[in-house]
Amino acid sequence: MNDSTPGWRPDPHDPAVLRYWDGQQWTSNTRIRTGPAPESESPTPQNPTSSWGRGLSLLLGAVLAVILAIMIGGIFVEGSDDTEASVRADDTSSEPAAPPETTAPVVPSESVDTPTLAPPPETTVAEPATDLGVPLRDGSFEIVVHSWGNSTAAITVTNIGTGPRVFRFGDLDAFDSQERRFSPTVNTLSPLAYPTLNPGEAASGELYYEMSGAEPDYLLFEDSLTLFSEGVRIRLR
């Protein structure tokens, strides 16, 4: 700067601030520019308190400028939003209105009589009509009649006692429906001809009955060597 007259001049770096020119160079003395200042005004001696006040004034001025800028920007954005909303409202009003929804009348459904299914009949397992092949016990023996035919019974007898026992084939009699008794006979060479059986030992063979035309209904085995034997019935039909 060529002006040799001292005084307050606009700061070359910040037009909003006045800086003092001493006629030869810029000094560190500044103040906020509020209007044209007389160039002949002499600088006022500065002290730390006045410098802090000037700094605070500069800070407040900057804050006010930022707040003002934000307010102006907000007004501009709000105006833009109002304009956009108005345009959208105009577009919406120009669209044709949707037709009112129609609800179909409810038609009562006809009641259909569903036939009630009867529960399935209970099935019961019938007991076997005969005791053929079924192990039955009385006294110290278990006896199984495997088959019956032509007045002949094929049997197996087992000693289930705790000691040796003699099997008496005459303990197995046949009865018809009229409760008539028929006694058996056995071949003398048959294992059933009075065998002495140890515990767990068994004997098998055939017994013969003279039925005289009668039809047997069951066989009855009674261990005659056992006191209070109740006997066991073996059904044949």
C-alpha cells in the first residue's frame, strides 16, 4: 500500500474488519467494520482485556452470520417442500377417483346331512375249540396231546417234579358228551408203558381207546400219585 497517511483501512484479507495502517505497514490492531471510519483516527493503545473483547465480538459476529445463513437456507428448503407438496396434491387431484368397492352378498350355504358312520364291530379272538398241542399240567406231569384220530391219542408227557416219577398211562381217560368214561391201552413196547421219568425227562407215544362207536368230547388227565389232584381237561372238539 502506497498511502503514507496513518489511519483505519479495510483489512485486505477480511473486508468486514478494519485494520490500522501506520503509514508504512499494517499493524495488529483491528476492529469490526460498522461504517466508514476517519482515516486520521489514531490507534488506541491495546491491552489484553480489549483484545479479548474484540476477539469475542468477532466470534459473535461469525456465529450470527452462520445462524443467519441457516435461517435463510431453512426458509428456502421449506419453500421448496411446500412447492413440491403442492405439485403432488395437484397431481393427486387430477387422477380419477377409484370406484367404490362392492361386496358380494353372502349366500347361506345349504346344510348337508352327513351320514353318521357306525363304529366297526368289535372283533373278538375266539379261543381254540380244542386243546390239541397245548401243554397242560397236573401233579408232577405236563402233558401235550398232539393229535386225535381213529380212537388214538398221540401224546408227550414230561416230569416237572423234583424227583423221579412213574407215569401211569391209565390216568388219561376219554369222555364222550354223555360223560361216559373210556380207559386207554398201550403197546407193551411203548415208551408210555409205565416209564420212570427223572425231573425234566419226557416220553412220547400213542394211547388207544375202545370207543364202541362213541365220539370223544375230551380227555381227562389226573396224576393218581399226587394227593388232592384236581385233574386237567383236554378238549378234543
